[in-house]
Amino acid sequence: MSKEIEPQMTTRASAYELWMNAPNPMVTFFKTLDVTNLVRGSRKKGYKFNMLMDYCIGKAAVPIKEFYILPVEDRLIQYDTLAVNTIVKNREGEVSSCDILFTDDLTVFNREYLTYTSRVADSCCDRDLSEDSMVIGTSAIIDTEIDGAVGMNSGIFNNPFMLWGKYRKKLFRYYLPVSFQFHHTQMDGAHAGRFLENLQTNVRKIR
């Protein structure tokens, strides 16, 4: 569920005043992750690499309360749940958007990921959970290696967003540069930094 909340009644009151109407309130961080466990886990258990990334992103965000509040137009909306968005290549050769509700159970998350991405690919219709869940956007540019990307402030899509390309092999380890964009009203750099550290920790725990 979601509900509108008064900015002055939250810990984001000052940030709301400073950044809500700023010309560009979006901030982008870059980080290189050691994704060796994800690569090995995907090969050993047949998981999709991007599914594991989406799962770890959701798990990293859950303990950070700022992820549950999102600036929407001129309001602050509070959510009870988180979802992770993934971009799907559909049967027409174009791309569609698919939101997956985050659950801590990897088996359940994987099943829902496979079910809904398949449906979206076949139907060419987006699956949107943004009315009820705070959605973390993701995009995987798997055809090339990239160091990151800086997005734009559309004034419409204020959700946090992660982007990555192909992972890279160095000796016996695999590394993945990622970029993380967030709205400064929603969180500060310290929160974003903690999220990225949580992400690396959860990636290392995958077996």
C-alpha cells in the first residue's frame, strides 16, 4: 500500500525543502562490485545473473527506511513494500518493463521473476507495481562493458535507478561496474553509500 505523508513529519523535511524544486535533484554514484559469487551461483544452480542482481538490490534496500519514501510530483509518498524493476526484451524485439515484488525468499523471487518476465515478453505489456510498491529501477546493457551512466531528471520518474553492463573477468574473479541514481529528496549520500555496501555484502553471501 502507499499513502501521502507530510514532509515536515519525516526525517526528509530539510531535504524536501532543499531539493524538491531543484533544477537537477538527481545524484549518481559509481561503484565496482565483486560479483564472483553471482557468476558462480548462476552457473551452478541455473539462476539468471540479472535475477540474482535484482534480488540482491532488493535485499540491500530493505533495511534502509529512506527507500520506502519517494517524491512523486510535489508530494512525498510512503510505501509498505519494495519492488525491483527489470527491462525485458519482448517478442517484437522491443523492450518492456516488468516490476517484481521483492521477497526475501530467493526461491520465490526467482519463480516470480521467471513467471512475470516471460509474461511481459510474450504480451509486450508492462507490469507496473508503482501504485503499491516503491520500485527500484534497473537496466542491464549486457552487450557491452560500461563504466556507468548518468541519467536525467525527467521530473516524472524520481525512483532510484541502477544500471550495469557486462561483468569483467580479472584472474579468477568477476567484477561489475554499476551506477546508482537517486533523488536527493529521498535520501542522502550516506544512505546511498550504505545501500551500495549492503549490495556488495549480499552479493558475497549468494551461494
